[in-house]
Amino acid sequence: MKQEFKQLGAYGIIINDNKVVLIKKNKGPYKGKLDLPGGGIKHHERPEDTLRRELKEEVGIEVQKFELYDADSVTFEWPYEDKILDGHHIGIFYKILEYTGEVQEVMEINEDNDDSLGAKYYDIKSLEKEDLSLIALLELEKMGLI
């Protein structure tokens, strides 16, 4: 039996010198995949505040300047425990124009960060579609990068 699963999140797109910052997912339907940094919007939280919080938690940077790029979604099925989740992942995407701090390649899994094993710049030309989360693949394709 299928059960509906919906995720609404805010995500950052950081591109420099034909490289993009991606995180390695630690859990969830994209476990083991490369994904855009970001995550779920908490109750009463503005998407921009989610963006800043999630990039601090998952990448280790302080976002200074950004611009809205896109909003879109993907659907998928995810076998979870004894059921199949019928997923709908909706994302609000921002281009990160300026940030302070360094992208952290290794992140500690803790109460604030339970999802990212670390982030780094990946050469866009060397990325394989099957290594990317569906939502990251969607946005990188829309940008003409993949």
C-alpha cells in the first residue's frame, strides 16, 4: 500500500569555475546521492531563513547574498520500512551569490545536521546523472549544466 509523502524545502545553488557545491546525503530517499544543500522549511520559517540555516548546518557557510532562481518539484516512490512512500518533493531554489566561511567536506552528524555527510565543490562535467538526487538533477538540467 502506498502512503503519500510530501517535502517542501529551500535549496542553495553555489557554482564557481564550472564546479557546483553538493552534499552527500546521509538518510532519506536520496541516501548516498549527491544533492543540493538545503532542506525542509520549518513551521513559521520563511524560505530565506531556511536557506541560511540549512547551508550553515549542511555546508558550514554563512549566506550573505542570494537571489531566487526557481521553484519546481519531482515525484518518486521510496520503499521505507514496510510500505512504499509516494513522494512529492517541492523545492524553492536560490542562487548563492556571496557567502563567508569555507565549504566543509566533512560534517559531524548531530541534532542540527542529521542529513549531510559533508559538502564540496564537484566538477560539473564529471557528474553522473545516476549519482544525483532527482531534485538536484532537475535543477542542474534546467540550468543547462548536465
